[in-house]
Amino acid sequence: MVKPLKEFLKNIDRKGYRPKFGGLEILKFLGPGLLVTVGFIDPGNWASNIASGAGYGYLLLWMVTFSTVILIILQHNVAHLGIATGLCLAEATSKYISPGYGNSILFSAMLASVSTSLAEILGGAIALAMLFHIPIPVGAILVVIFVSIMLFTNGYRVLEKWIISFVSIIGLAFLYELSLVEIDWNSAFQSWITPSLPEGSMMIVMSVLGAVVMPHNLFLHSEIIQSRQWNLTDETTIRKKLNYEFLDTLISMLIGWAINSAMILLAAATFHKSGIIVTELQQAKSLLEPLLGIHAAVIFAVALLFAGIASTITSGMAAGSIFSGIFGEPFDIKDNHSRLGVAISFIVALLIILFISNPFKGLIFSQMILSIQLPFTIFVQVYLTSSEKVMGKYKNGKLHTVVLYTIGAIVTFLNIALLVSFFR
């Protein structure tokens, strides 16, 4: 939370270290958080956000704010684990949790990764169908081939640069889209901070939560940290990395919050205002064209394509990290376990896509699956980061631990509410 930042400002002269709080130095530490950001501006988010804005206008914007606050806390916490221990979440689970329970968590995380990859690949395929009228199955195969080539032939830093470019394009696309519509900013500002649950909205609320706070991103963030080799033995250096990591996470998550909010704002100002119910992303493009023009519709589809490709890359990386963690190994795309994890996630997701009848509902339900697995990952993460055996002097404080367990309890309650509403 804000504790690392307070310590950073308070202890400027500790051990002779006087960090420069300048923009150029901060920029050197940006990157890992932006890769995680891709995971919650993915096609699953597009489906959930478009459904939210079209069905309920601005009313569910609070869920994006709520989810993002949770995300900042959880992602900083799991990055803290990576920096302090030199282990990703999957490796730490394999090492410190009993084999029966630990492996069950990791295998369920692999299932969540498959669900994530399904949404990401499907989103890219839908974008190709929008732009070039390519059938969804063919488009899905093309996305998997392209992303596999990128993953297996490039290292972290190259992929990081590509993904930052993709995020920038997506952000600019939505700035353009919003410039074309009239937003009721008074309603929007009120909805960002005022929780409400309109009748029949529970499934959308949970899909928004599952689309923002994603289990695979918790595994991914702790893994990406290792690429920066921030887990050094010098205490002053570790604390410096923790402080700048918090800024990286905070800035990156706020960018994601803005893009997710923009999706709901766009849907609310176009579809909901016109009384149009959106049932699939392809329909969203075709409906945008008469409302905002052909250019807006094409830009919408191009942004979706970049979102699908970028998030499929990070989904594959997370799957490789989780699967290699089962064997107590770090992610390495040249290692067979990491390669197999990526392949399992992509191939199983692709097979499901080939037999799915409604792509839009597939995206929504994939986010629900993520939200159901999420509490298990959260409670394991909090247990590990609160353990002195695992974290040493960098373990969570008592207040931090209470906050994290409270978040886990809230997420669990929302999942139970989802299941009750689903089976009514």
C-alpha cells in the first residue's frame, strides 16, 4: 500500500543512500507493472465493460475503482514477494506449501490460465473477424501462431517494449473514441465512488472483478520481477527496489483503471443512451459505425486486436511460470516445462474456441471462472507474504496482513453471491 512510499520519503539518508526522486530514474523502473496492466485491459474486460456500460450505463463504474484498489494492493504484495525472496508465486507455493494443497492450487491456476488464454485468443480472433471478415476459428489459430512466434523468439525486454507500445495505442484509441461522444461527467464521477447493484447485475459485477483482478497476473508479476534481478542481498538496494516497484505498480494500475473506465463510458454514452443491448463484441463495432462513424468503428477493432495479442502474450508467460513452478523451477522459455505450460494453455483454449457457440458469452464466463479461482490464489499469496520463514524481515505487517485477508474474504463473499444468483 502507501507504507513503502512513506518509508521511501522518510528514510532518504538511511545508510548513506540518497535516492533521486526524478522522472528519469523512475522511468528506469517502469515496465513490470505495465505488462500486468495488459492482463486487465484484455478482451475479457472489453466484453465485461461493454456489457456493463450498455446494460447499466455509468452505474457499475464503481466496480472498476473497487477492483483497481484491490489490484494495486495485491500486485504490490506479490511483487514484494518476488523482490524479497527471488521466487515467483508459483515457485514459492511449490517450496513452502504442502505438496497436496500446493499442487492443487497450482493446477487450478493452470485451469484459470486456460480460461484467460481463451478470452485473450478469442478477443484477437473477434478483432480479425471485425477487420477482415476472417472466421473466428481461423482467426484464433492465426493469433496463437503469431503470439507463439513472439514468445518463443524474444526475451522479456523485447516483449516489454512491444507490450508498452500496444498499451499506448489502446489508450490513444479510447481517447479518440471518447472525444466523439458526450459524457455525463456528473453521473460518471458519482458512479466511480458510489457502489450500487442494479437488479440482475451480479453476473456482470463479478465478471468485471474477474476481468480486473486476475489470478494469472499475480503469478506473472512476481515472475517478471525476476527478469530485473531485483532480489539482491543488499538491504538498501532491496528497499529501493520495493519503493520504485510500488510506483511502477501504482502508475500502471491507474492507466488500466482509466482504460477500463473509458470502455464503460463509451458504452454508456452510445449503446445505453440509445437503448441498445449489446450481446457480442462484433455487434459493438457494427453498432458504433452508425453512431460514431466508420473510423471510430475501425479504431475500436484495431485496439481490440492489439489488446488480444498483448494479453495472449502475457497469458502464455503466466501459464509457463505456473507450470514450471509446479516443478520448483523459474520461467524460462527455453526450458521444456515452461514451453509445455505455454502450449497447454494455448492448445486447450484453442480447442474450446473451436467448439464454442457464442463468443461473447464465452468471454463473460471465462471471467467468472477467473473470479472463482481468485480467492484460492489470494489466500496462498497472503499466507506466504505474511510468513517470516518465507519473507524474513520483509514479511507483511499485522495491519497489512489484516487488509489482505479482508480482501480475500470480500472476494470469496462476492463469489458465493455470484453462484447463488447464477443458480436461481
